[in-house]
Amino acid sequence: MEDLNELNKCDALAQKELINRGEVSVSEMTSYYIDRIKMLNPILNAVVHPMFDQAISQSNEKQNVDHPLAGLPLLIKDLNPIANEPFTNGSKLQEGFVAKEDDVFVQRYREAGLNFLGKTNTPEFGFLPITEPELHGPAHNPWELTRSPGGSSGGSAAAVAAGMVPFAHANDGGGSIRMPASTCGLFGFKPSRGQIPISPYINQISVNHAVTRSVRDSAALLDVIKGGTDLELYPTYETSKTFLSSTQKEPRVLRIGVTPDWNGQVTIDEETKKAFDQMVKLLSDLGHEVEEVTVPMSFNSYTENFIKIWAGSGAVAIDHLSKMTGQEPSMDKLEALSYEIYKAGKQMTAFDYEEARVMLQLESKKFLSLYGQYDLLLTPVLNRVPVKTGELKQESIEALTNNMVSYCSFTPIANATGQPAMSVPGYWTDDNVPIGMQFKANVGEDHLLFQLASQIEQAKPWFYKYEELNAQLMQSAN
């Protein structure tokens, strides 16, 4: 290939086809993306730990791995360990700590022949919908550098949008795949609980996957990590059908319930309402049955109890990491919000935690009852356009709760229910700031979401926007 910049016009699977045809080698592709990271990271702060020497040395080996994604570059979010590499969780509590082994997701990516170029920025322990850790400093949104790329997978999302890699690992404990996908103009898919391993995690709210530029890249990458281990606490969905094959199938006519504001329980800004209305019209034009829905749950109850579960699980996780690193949790080692969460979780009684869990399950059951009437639910991802860096200063649980109400009202419920959800791009403001829309399906109906996402992508393509963004970034970097 004469001009490697042409790679930025291709999704990951198209780039793999170039490797297969001998038009570009894994070594050439690796060097190209390393150069992109070196050029753009000073303005985005998306990558906090480069692994360039390792990637270059392994590129020839990856060339010969027999797998549909072998040789493609990938970034790993710094909430997951890679053997013999720094592992910080965005926290001073783990500063200088080196992981001893891969986690199960890194193992599966490695077995598929993916080439790790580094680790991405994340808020401390992934607690926030922004990426501004004190340890590494804020990541920036490539579409508008004064804005946040979202969180907690903000570093991964900024890197993919900017073309520093074709896709990146992410995880989602309250919207951390979907929110940064929305703010960075990407496709972000949260799988059903049970589609992928969850046994290494202390709570069952979080899931792992990725942020991507195309729907089919997300499906192909989910095929790499799907399926449980021998240690699962929940049933897993074992199927010979691939998620990639779902992107090649037209969905049936779907009945889609829509709500822009949880029946008036929350508010959204004007741009988000425009994006929502545009998606509703597109769905109708595609032949789907769209109907405004009354959501049968209390937003305040689910928010209050979700935060309690999060605090309890967060405190357990911090104690676990403290034992792993030999560092005591303290105000010197933890950010203000993390320390508040830690203290609240430690003070929580067994009754408090169990009551919150039961109440959250009751609200989840009410919410899932919608799927007796509808195939999917459409909502915004976030309540308003991406916030400016430093705008969401959160140092207390009260502030975190308020921000769930005012900024990220729509994502955490899918973590409580375990259902699949996705953020689909398609709307940009006049200032070229992206806003995604969110779809949720019933538990285990991941294939249905991929079918619809592919249909939307074909009807209203968004990939051309990355070429516009690349031109914009080249000016900023020079």
C-alpha cells in the first residue's frame, strides 16, 4: 500500500482484508498506528501506557496467526490487567503496580492474534462518566478538545474516534461503553450478562467489550470474547451462531417503544431532543412500528439503590486492590469521590446492601416487563451534549447521584437488568459534536440489536465523519 493513511478510511475488518491480500503487512500497520498515537496523544491524552516495543517485536508473529482478526492493533482500557505491564485503574493506590497475569479478556484477545499497542486512560476505578483522573490527567474529546470524551472508557473512545487504532477494549458498569461512544461518535455495544465471562469481577453489574467505528467490527470482536468459563455464577449463552452473521441479516419489522425523558422524570437538552426525533423518524422510515411508551419504574428508586450497590461493590474492590498492592486506602491515595464511596461501602450494613439489591431487582423486573409489548426500547444515551472538561466536578456521592439524574439518566438500568444495550451514532450538532442514541433489548437478544444497528448504519452511514475529523485533528496536531 503506497499511502498508509488510507487505513484510516477503513474499518478493522476491511484492514484485515488488506493484510490477507498482502497489500499491507502487520508490521507496517503496527508502525502506522504507533506513529498516529505518537502524533495525536499529546493533544488527546488517550493512551497512558504505550506498549510499542512489544507490539513491534510481536508483529511478525501475529502475521501468521490463523484468526479473522489476527494482526490488528488494539488498545486495552487500564481497568484490566495485562501480564508484566503497569496496571493502575487510574488510581494512585496502584501507581507503579505491575500485573502478574492477563485477565480472561486479554487472554482471548491475545489468542485471537490481536496486537496490543498500549493501555487507555480511565477515571479512577471507572467510577465516573468523564475521564479526568488525577493520576494521568484528563483525556480530551477529539471532536472538540475542550469537551470530555465521556467515561469511563473515555481514553478508548477518544483513541478510536481519532484513528489511533481501529477499535479498543472498553467495559461498562453503568454506561461506560455507551456514554463515551455517544460523545465520540462511535458504535458502543454492551452485551447481555451471560454472553461473556463475568467470573473475575466482584460485582455482576459490569461487562466488558469494546468501542468501534463500525457495527460489524463490534460484532466480530464480541465473537472473540463470547462464552463463559468454568467459574460462571450466571448461565451463559452458548451458540454456534456468530454475532458477525447477525450484521448481515435484515431485522424483521420491530415494535419499538420510545421515551426521551423517562415519562417526564428527567430532562434532556434541545440538541439531544433533535437527535432523538431524527432517530424516531428514521426508524419509521425503515418500516418499524414506533410508539411512545410509559416506563413502569421509579427513576428515583432505581438511582438511589443502584448507587448503594455501586458503593458496596466499590468498597470491596478497593479493599481487594489494596491487598494486591500493599497500599492502604486513604485520602492521599484515593480521589475525594473514591474515598467517599469507599467509606460509604465500608459503613453499609448487610441489611442495607440486601435491601438495595432487592429493590433494584424489583425495579428491574418492572422495566423488563416492557419486553412483553416491545422488541426494543429507544432512549437518549445522555441527557445533554458532552460536558466541558472540568464541568462535572464530583467529590461526593450526592454530587454523583445528582449527575446521574441530570447527565446520565438512561444507561445504568441495563447494568441492573443485565440486558444488552447499544449507542448508535448518527447525529452531529452544528458545532460538529456527536450525540448517540441508545437501544435496549431483552436479556439475551443481542443479535436483534446487531441486526437493527447494521440496518441503521446502511440507511444513514456515519463513517465519512471520521475523515472530516481526521482533517481537523491534523490541523490541531501540526
